[in-house]
Amino acid sequence: MASVHANLEKPKGRRASGEVREALIAHATAIIEEEGASELNLRSLASRVGVSQPALYRHFESKEALLLEVALRGTEAFGVQITGLLMKEPDPYGVITVYGKEYVRFAANHRGWFRLCFGRELSEVQQPPDAPHFLEARSLLLQALACIVPPEDPAFGHTFRGIWALAHGLSGLVIEKVFRLVKDDEGRLAAADAAIDEHVRNLRARWGEARPWSGHEAPQVNLTRGLPGGLPS
């Protein structure tokens, strides 16, 4: 999401339509990260960018549409970051470990994005569509898990949800500073890392050594098919 924050100074002179749109997204993202989605006001945003409010509406028909775009950009940035790391990991259990820890770190570094995606501002409207690299990261996690738990085993879906729930839940605990035995973000992240490591040790104790992993390309089979209840976002 760093690129979204670039060039936040109000530009001067006439600008192309695409430049205005990107400026609106960048400033909206900055406000959401610094103050929260509830503080985003379209009139103030238009003034901050240096356009009229009618001009803003030519790019986004509503505040909700702008929020959805910010959420989608953040989700894609998450996918890009985590996919690159998963592609380098040679061990299926390592994939699970990296996915969990990086999920928590990305959320901690983009708290506004995390609260936006999973808070009331979007849940009352609609969730953003899944970004391509986010889907790729999830596919890599599923394929790695398939090297540990047979996909036809009912435990496959439950195990996947357990991994996601742990990473997601720990993200919320770190962001909201819920851990009581640590005093700073570094300590909270360390506590989250320890919980993920323990979970992976428990998985290894139950399922043993993983089958060979060739996760450097997306899975050729639909590992999500037949999972009861669908997949978490």
C-alpha cells in the first residue's frame, strides 16, 4: 500500500482524469490509516485533493464506492506481498507459518485497511471483490495444506479455517492491543508468532511429514470444491 500513499501533496494545474482518481484514492487511504474510515468526508477529501465535490462524484458515485476501492487496493497489496514470500518457501509447514505471520504483520502495518475490510463500514454495504494476488496467495496456502492433509479428508476444510481464524484473530488482538502481558507492538507480534509456531507444531504432530511440495505455480485442482460452508475471505 506504500505506493497508494505517494504524492499526497495537492497538485497544481489541470490534471488528467486518472491522476485525479489516483489522488482521491491515495488521500482517502491516508485518512483511513491515520483516522479511520468513519472520519472520511467526501467534501473535505475533494478540498484536500483540490477538486470540486461534483468532480469527485465523476470518479466515485458514493463514499461506499471509494471505500470498496481502497479496500480492494489494500487486499491486492496484501496478496502481492504474501505471494512473493510463499513462492520462496520450500516446506508446506513453512508456508503455513509464513502465511500466518505475514497476515498478522500486514494487518498490524495497515490497521485502517484491516478495520475497513472487517468492520461495519463495508459489512453493511458489501465486501470488496477478491483481488487476484490475494486469491493466488490463498491458492498457494491450500496447495501446501494439501501436502499435509489429504483434500478428501473432512479435516482439510476445518484445518484450513483454523489456520485462517488463528491468523485473523491474532491480527485483531495485535491491532487492538489486547495482549496484556506485553507492553508494545513488537512484543505483541512476538506473542502472535509464538502462537502460530505452536499451532504449526501441533499440525506436524498430528499429520507427520508433508508430501513433496511444488507450490511455485497455482494448484491445478480446485481444492475449495466441496468444502462445507465455503471459504473465509
